[in-house]
Amino acid sequence: MSFLAGYWLWLLLVVATLAVAYVLLSMRRGVYAARFASAGLLASVLPRRPQWWRRHVPAVVLLLTLATMVFALARPARTERIPRERATIMLAIDVSNSMAAIDITPNRLESAKQGAESFVDQLPPRINLGLVSFAGSAAVLVPPTTDREAVRASIRGLQLGPSTAIGEGIFACLQAISTLGDQVTADGQPPPPAAIVLLSDGETQRGRPNAEASDAALGARIPVDTIAYGTPDGTLDVGGQQVPVPVNEAALREIAQTTGGSYHRAASGDELRSVYQGLGSSIGYRTEFHEITMWFVGLSLCLGLTAAALSLAFSSRLP
């Protein structure tokens, strides 16, 4: 629970002060009564059973009433995750030869396919999802669509290729998003919000540099969430020789920072699925605050009536 006007909560200090003052006055009253009354007189006027709670319960309920009223002034609200209806997500997957490294079982690419499919499954159905693959060049395999089966089929069919062109992968995503935006605006609607989720293990070797692609994404106000997939000790069997193919975290982190996206590192299939789950929750849903002030207003009214009823029943007067 959160509060839309939390500054009112300072009034709880006033309620706490009243509670302390009530306790001190009650203790002083008891001391005075014992000091100025004889034991015989006290015994004659006190009830047979201790009834101290009859005097204190209405006061406690009244203090709870005041505290609840303060919470109502602070405008309490509960959060609710609402599926996005018009967002566009482009999933860009590196299919360079280094993705054949077996530091992740069975290899980086096959594990990445499984993680990508789980990401597809968790997105709200009305989000537009597209797929781009890139190695030495980039290709839009599936333009943004709500057809999840088309995206899954293309993910399963991903094939390895030589070299790496991360920048071209980002530009391909931007072009697909722009094309969809033009179609939407032609119908008189504002373009939907968009984001790119990019998974790679290497660094750009061909095509336009990462910095140019990042600047283009920043200019289009499209964040790029990057996933560095693999381990620093990954190797690739090339002609019987083990060639090191360490994951390049620095390059992917810089892309995320430049575009306002988030950077993630995954060194196993389980970690990748966890990253995708977090991204799906942040991209596929938005958080809305629903004010519940009336709940606290109603509760304070019930507590106030209870305090009044108890006071009338125990002392024939209002608190």
C-alpha cells in the first residue's frame, strides 16, 4: 500500500502525543486518588472486580479512530498491475557463430531459444511482438504482431551465421517499430509505446557501430534492454581448436545505459528465464494506483461510533 498524500502522516505524531498524555494523566490520577483517600474509603467505593478497562477501552478506540482518519487524509492507494494493450516489443537475438559455444547446455543458441519462447508466453496477448535475428547482418523475421505462434515458429527456426552486427540488429528493430507506428498514426491514433529486448554474447564486427544505433534509439525514445548471454570462459570449437568467445558485457551495458534501458547478465538457462520473466513484468504491464481512501473513512466512522457507544455504556457520557 502507498499514500498519494503521505505528508499528512506527520499527524500520527500528534495522535501518539495524545496517547502518551492520556497514559501519564491516568497514572497521575491513580496516584492522587491513593494519596488523598483513606484505605477504608477506597475499599467502599471501588467495585469488587477491577473495571479499569471500562474507562480505557473507549479512549483507545477513540485514538484508533484519529489514527485511521489520518491515514484517510494521506489518501491510501493499492497498486495493481494492468496489462498493456498497445505496446510494441521487438525481440532481437544474436545468432552469430559464437552462440554455438557449449558453456551453457546444450549451447548458447538453443538455450536462448527456450528462454525466448518462455518470454513470448508470458506477455499479455494484445501486445505487439516482433522478432529480429542478427549475425553479420540483421533481418526482421516477424514484424510486430499479436500472432504468438508466428513468433514461436521463427524462434525455433533460428540458424547460426558468421560475424556480429549488434548495431544493425537495433536499426532493424527501430525500422519495424517505425513501420507499425506509421500504420497506427495513419488511422488517427498515437503511436504505441515501444521497447527493444536484445540478447547477444559478442561485440559488433560489421555494420554500423553500437553508438550510432544507440543514439538512434535514444532519439526515437525507445529503450533497449540488453542481455549479455554466456560466460567469460566460453570457447568455440573451430577446426579442432578451442577459440575463446567470452561474453562482452561492457558493450551491452553501454547500449542499455545510453538508451535508458536495463542491462542484465545471464550465465545459464535458468538465469536467462529469470531475466526474461522480470522484463516481461516490467514491459508487458503497467502499475496503476487505485485510491482506497473511502475504506479508511468508513473504518474511522465505525471506530468513532464504537468509541461513543462504549463510553455511553460504561460511563453514561461521550468520550
